[in-house]
Amino acid sequence: MLTLSRFIGPRISEYAQTTQDKVDYHVYPSGTRVIKAFTANDFVFYDKSGHILKKIDNSTLDLATSVQITWRIQKNRQNGQKIKLSADTKNPAICPVRGALRMVMRASHLGQPDNMPVACYRTKKAPLLYITGSRIATLLREAVKKVRPSTSADDLKKYSAHSLRVWACVLLDEAGMSPSFIQERLRWLGDLFKMYLRDTKAIQDKHLAALQSASSDVMALIGTPPDDIVHLTSTVSDLNAPNDIVEDDQMGAYIDEMD
């Protein structure tokens, strides 16, 4: 589920249940009930020729080059939306297509019908249980605590099942994808995704790289003899000076303002 979540940023209801032994349904005013979470029927796998792979087993792992996912019901009511993902052949261990295949195969192995939630598992005491949002939150917090033991209890509480959706959003932002791309691929109708963007190390490094040229100009300016400084001050003077020429005794003030 994690390998798939990196790409699709699922809402909790799209894969998890409220409790381990009960399926969550959306009930229409007409009384019609629809399972919220993904079922095996929501995944269609394709080979490199674009043909549908009807047989799902271990051999399919090496044949599947893409998967089409259908969202039968969504919070944004774009029901029936379909999105296709390509296989990550360079990183098979975290390939989203393989991740989806393994979930479908596991559900089948557990005897789960294709029209029932696919995110399920078993334990020694229970033949079939459903993944819950609280269980995902617990696992994420355990992982964070293991990687960063100094994380406070309050900060640990900030990690929830919804963090998977935030994660997918942040990854695309760090990669420099446009707002429209993030909206389309992660199924947002508006710009609400912006509230999930984070000030990460990758973003900080991009900010630094974006200003490298300007930084070089400033360093050249600082190291330039006073008599030649007038030829290099256009960048600084254009910021807020009324004239194109900045006097020598003004340079200190401008550099202080920039700092």
C-alpha cells in the first residue's frame, strides 16, 4: 500500500476501513450502497503491448508494465475517474504496479471476492482482517520513532493515515511538478493541496540553486574595486533606487538591505 500511495496519494476511505472486521459503505439517498475502498475489480493490469493481463499471479509481476485504477466513489464526487500508472522497472521493490498486484494477489489468496476490499490481511487468530486508518497511523509513528528517536510525542501525533496523501503531494512538489499536474494526478478539484506543501530540504536546496546566479553577481560586486563598481550595480539599483547609478557611499546601505 505504501509503494502505491507514493503515486496516488489515497484518501483513507479509498483503501482502509474504520474497523478491522467491517466494510465501510457510502449510502446514496436512494439506499444504494457502494463500497468505498478499492476492490480487485478496480485494478486493470497491462503488458508492454497494451493488452490486459487477465491472469494474476507471480508471473504477472514481470509482465505488467502499467495499471489502470478506477475510483468508483470519491470525496470530490468525481466518481468513476481512472488514472494509469507506469511500472518502475528501475526500482521493482517499490514499484506502484507491483504493489497493486501484490495486494490483489494477497486478497485472492485469502479468498476475498474481487468485489470486496482488497487491502486485507490475516493473522494467526483471524483469517481475514481489513487495514484501518488507525493501524496505518500506528505503523507510521513506529517508523518515525525508529528513524528519529528524539521525535516528541506531540510531533508523533501529527502522523496519521492522511500523511500518505500529504507525502504524495510533497514528493510531486519537490520534483517541480506544476500545480495543475498535482491537482490532476492526485485528484484535487481546487488548490487545497497547497496547504499540504512543506518546507523540505529538497525545496530549500532548490531555492538556493535558483539564486546562485544572483549570488555570484553580488559576490562579484563585493569584490570589485570602487572605481569599477558603477558598472555592476544595475541589479541592485533597479530594486529601489531612482537612478541607474549608485554612489560608492551608498553601496554599504544597499548590501545591508539585501542582507
